[in-house]
Amino acid sequence: MMRNDRERRAMAEQEQHVTTDEARAGSTPHIMRYVLAISLALAVVAMLLVLWL
């Protein structure tokens, strides 16, 4: 158990802090919120058409 604690401390000293973009190796565009909103709206319209017809 003592060795495990020593290993944890050694790993904690070697911690690297990187930004979100560096960790993801790219940027995350905000277009996904528009894709979600449009697809949700289309699904609601389709369900209303099915219920109405």
C-alpha cells in the first residue's frame, strides 16, 4: 500500500494542464446546437402532421 501512495504522489507531480481545445485536438463549433434545434423542430412538425392527418 505504501508503494501505491508513492506512485500516486509521483503521478500528481507530473500532472499536465491543457486547454479544452488542446485536449480535443481541435475546436468544437457551435453549429451542433442549430442542428439539434432544427431537427427537433422538424420532428415536432412531422408528429403534428401525423396526428392531424
